[in-house]
Amino acid sequence: MKLIFEKSVPGRHCDMLPKCDVETVALPESLRRQTPPALPEMSEVDLSRHYTELNQHVHGVNCGFYPLGSCTMKYNPRIDEEMAALPGFTGVHPLAPAYAVAGCREVLDTAKRYLCEITGMTGMTFQPAAGAHGEFTGVLLIKQYHKSRGDEARTKIIVPDSAHGTNPATAAMCGYQVVNIPSAPDGCVDLEALKAVLGPDTAGLMLTNPNTVGIFDENILEITRLVHEAGGLCYYDGANLNAVMGVVRPGDMGFDCIHMNLHKTFATPHGGGGPGACAVGCKAFLEPFLPQSALMDEPGHLQVRSFAGNFLVVVRALTYLMTLGREGVPEAARNAVLNANYLMRAIQGTFDLAFDRTCMHEFVLDLSEYKKETGVSALDVAKSLIDYGMHPPTMYFPLIVHEALMLEPTETESKETLDWAADVFRQLYELGRKDPAYMQEAPHNAQIGRPDEVLAARHPVVRWQKA
Ligand SMILES: *Cc1c(COP(=O)(O)O)cnc(C)c1O
């Protein structure tokens, strides 16, 4: 498809401005552009068709199944968008005086109350722009806490090898040394390995629970107890909260602070870079170290982002929470777990399960044996799924499973969709045995087949430049 710039025809336009009824004043020459801006020139219908065509080339939750593990690509109810589009929210100025934005403050306060209730925390900030930023904020709380006690010898953060890549990156960004511990064969934290690294230099532990292989760590209370006993704090990566919200609380598991990816768990359309928002919650003793944003605070407070963060994502999250209510939130979590287990068992018997046990909201397939037998890799299967109109699952993550495909169907999919998805996996399993070459060249019906991912990551071309 052509870029909008390539469709441009000089002189074409679709603006219909009223006739100017005030005196025109010419800008001084020094303030004027030397060359006109390279903006595309189009008629309204061509413009409209351009965006419709773009829309047809992307895959979103509204197009089809999107089981991207660890990302919670659930359906986002339209009412969330309607609320976030209310002019009272979209038109508010970040520097408006507090008395003029009492409604916005109430949104933040109510969302905070609900999310604290769900997580078992007492303090919260909505400043961070996404999960990774929230981790950074949360680990800074831990750092400030130790510092406030003069306990400067704590220089290490423990991170299991199954962690999301952002966890070690966060710890390093906060100036900590990262201590990796291996997982036990069941995918959970290896208690002996944890004990071996705990000590007076432990600042804290960062943990995802349920973890990145979709398993709820049965030793969670023992884990947080051990870390506290060593004088460290426990950080909960809440990206997987969709599995447990309203059912169990990280605060009760012994965690001191948590981040929630509002865009994942609490229904904001995400992917492709945004928009996101993160709530960082903490226990009372960490509250003094929270960024003092809320809304329209006096200047001079510690902030990790401007103003109140991505406020409209919080509006969506609150709408979502209020729509589901006290009964609906745990029901969503339970259905997410049910759907994942249903799909896992429906696929079983074809590709190997990385861990053959009841999972939480997601599960991981291990294609290493299959690849040895057929030459078809996890990547080839992922690419083949595109031809069926399914978004590929997360690939090659977590790193502890080789040839991993990680599926998270979410609670919003029907049994029919799950049956269809399982059937596609079964078909591909057979196809790889019969015609591996075909799958190694997939996708066959996509706009873009197999881009050079290294090149795309190292030298991304994200800007059109006039020839
Ligand atoms: C998505 C995710 C993150 C990072 O969140 P972003 O909003 O993408 O920055 C961190 N940890 C886990 C386990 C995740 O799934």
C-alpha cells in the first residue's frame, strides 16, 4: 500500500475554512519558513479511504483472536471509550486550578480506592506511563526506603530467570546489581536458590505471580517471608493481575509494592506503543516516598512524569471497574483462567506443553521436540497462524522455555473461538509434518511476511523523508 505522501497531489485539498473576517497581518520574514511544509495534499474521500485501507492491514482484538501471552489483549468495552471521550475529561487543562477539576480528582481518588482494595495496598500513584515505567517507580520506592534508614549496603535486586526483560532492566536503571536466580523444574522460584543469594546486601526481590509460564507460585508466602527476613522488600510485577484480580491480593501475599498495567488488565486498547498507564501501589510505610502527583499539585514534588500521567487511561480503568463491579472483577479473572485451561487441554496431544499442570490465565507450548522432528520452529508456526487470521502468540518468551509459544486467550473469548483456535493449532501440527517447507515460508497471505527483524530493530525507518 502507498504512503499517504505518495498519494499526495499538489494543490488538492479538503479544507473548507470560512472567509477570513479580520485583517491579515503578515509574519515577519525572519519567522517564516523558507520552504513550505511537506504535508500530503488530498481530497477528503481519498483521505478517508487511506485510513480505512490502513485499518484493514492491522490486526486488533476487533478483527480476531489475539492470544498474545503476557499482554492481555482482551476486548475493551466501548463504554470505556465513551467515558474517556467526555469533553469534561478530554478538554481539561493540566494547569487548571484544583477547584475547576474536582471531577478529575474524584476519578483518580475512586480508581485509587478500588485498585488499593484489589491489590491490598494503601498508597498509589498513577503517574507512570506504562508497566516498565511503573517498575522503575516502584523500585525507586524500595531504594528510598532503604536510604531513609541509612541502610545503604543493600545493592542487589533478585530477579528469577523467568522474569520479563523489563525487571532486570528496571533494577539496573535504578542503580542496582541484578542477581538472577534459576527457576525450579516446575517453573516456580527455586527456594534453595533464593535462600543462597539472600543477605544483608539484598534490597529486594522482583516477582511476577502468576509467573511468566502462567503458574501461581505455591510457595509465595514462604518467598516473601524469606525476603523480609533478610531485610529486603518484595516487588510484585502485576502485569498478570488479570488472573487473580478480586480473588487474591498481592498485599496479602506479602508484597510491599506493585505495578499494574492498566492498559492490560483494565481494558485500554494497547499495543504498537500506546497509550498505556500504570498504577503503582504500595503499603503504608512506603507512601512517604510516592511521587506526589495526583492532580494539580503544587510544584516542587518528586515526579516521574508530568502532571497526572495518562489520565484518560485511568478514566477507562475506572469505567471498566465500575461496569464489572465487585462480582464481575473476580468473575473476569476466573473466566480468564478457565479459558486458558480449556484451550491448553484442547491443544494438548499436538504440540508439547512446557508445563503439564493446571495453568492460570496463560500457558506455554514448547516446540523444541517438534522442531527437531520436522524442522518447523515456533516462529514458523506463529507466522502460519497469520494466514488463518489469528494474531501469533508471544514467541521465544519466557527464555527458560526454548521454542516457546505463550498463549493468553483472555476471558472475553467464546468457547467457539477457543475451539476454532485449537483446531487451527491441530491443523498446523499436522501440516508441519507433511509440508514443513510451506510453513517455513509462511505467511502466504499477509502484507508483510518475514521482515528482517534485527535490521528493523537496529535501524528502524519510522520517518518518511521527501526524496
Ligand atoms: C507487559 C509486561 C511488563 C511491561 O509493561 P509495559 O506496559 O509494556 O511497559 C512487565 N512485566 C510483565 C510480566 C509484562 O507482561
